[in-house]
Amino acid sequence: MDFKSKILIVVYVCFLGLILVLGIVICLAKNRGMSSSDVHSLQKLNSQETDVLIDEDQTHGYVHGVWGFGQNLSARSHLLEQEPGCGVRFGTDKNKKIKVLTFGKLARVMEQERDTCEEDSYENMFSLYPSLEKIEVEKGNSYLKSEQGILYEIEPNSGSIRSLYACILKKKGKVEIAEGTRSLQEGAFYGCNEITAVIIPKTVEEIYPGALEEMNGCSEFVVDEANKNFCSVDGILYTKDRGKIVACPAGKKKAD
């Protein structure tokens, strides 16, 4: 086979690959009832450096691939689960209106490498979505689960909850973390000022920095007595041996 023939074969294969990708995009779009303009926008996501596809009235967002986040609030959702890049910021003007955020079947969350980010921040991954009222995860997603305004990471095989990623900022009252949760990620409840108490189950083994900070309305943390890693005394969260304070409720500080 001569060189020219090889080039033609490579071009043909690339063309077929492009057609396949566009076909998948259109199928995903049809499954959620997108308009033709939405499909066009989705096809151009990478060139537009956008993380979330937003509908016409700007109240419903759709995460289609990898949602990357890090300490500097960098985030981006790439088409068909490509790797996220640290340094791409959200388009905050449109995101402020979103009330419902849907994570598609292929969507997943991936934390950025800390040493590639510029600033230290533990803010909630939904901090730039102040109007967000509901999180949805499409059936068939093997990585994510949503319960009562909280986004969890799940085990791909069993579907059991592994980690708590984040809670929407508008969550109110007493919050009970799902049984089985083993860790609270950075900024999990950061800025959730209308939460009054957080109930921590016996399964939690690790609480990352900023997970329970800046909760101005929270007056107590309550830990299951069977938890082997943490305990609570007068609403304050301690390590099990009470040798270290893990978090003190911001609401309790103000009251005192």
C-alpha cells in the first residue's frame, strides 16, 4: 500500500470517528429534549470553554462529562469524559440563574491536582450557583448519586455511597448525611448558611479541610456514638479521643 492510500485511510477513519461522536452528542441531546440550538452549543463546548450546557431560560443546567474542581474553584466539564484542566473558570452571570442542575449518564466529578492551582479556597463546588434548588443525576450514572440537595460519589459496581461532594447553598434546617458515607470532601457544606445542624453517621472516617466551615446558621454537629473516628460534645466536632477540635459551628460561636 502506497503512502497516499495510507493517508486516505487515516482521513476516512478520523471522519468516521467524528460522525460517531456527533451521533452520540445528538442522541444525548434528544434524550433530554434539547432544541437544535442546544445541540449546536453542545457540539462546540470545547471551543467555547464552557462547563455546563444551559437551557434557553437559563434555569436548568446540564453537566455532560467530567466536572473538575479544585482549591482555586477551577472547573470544567469536558465532552465525553475528557480530562479537566485547572484554570478554566465558570461563566458566573448565567450560572446565577440556574435552579436545577442535571448530571448526565456520563458525568462524573474529579478533583484537580492541588499543586497546579493558584489559590487556596475550600468553597463549595456549587458556590457559583446561588439559586440552585435541586440536583438531578440521570439513571445509569455509575459514579454519582443525589439525595435531598446533596451530591454523593458512589461505588461503580455496588452503587453504595462512598463520599459526599457538596450540598446546595439553599439547603435549610437539620441535615442528615447518608449512612455509608465515608468522607466529606473539601468545602462540602461551605457557605450553607441556612443549615442549622449536621448529623454525621458512624461510617464517616475522614473530613477534609473546609467541609464544615462558613456555615453561619449552624449551631451543632451531632455524631453517631458508634463512629470510631469522631465525636461531638456540646455541638462541637472532635476527634474520637477529644484531643483535637475538628470543627466548631459558626452559629454556636456567634451565640457564645
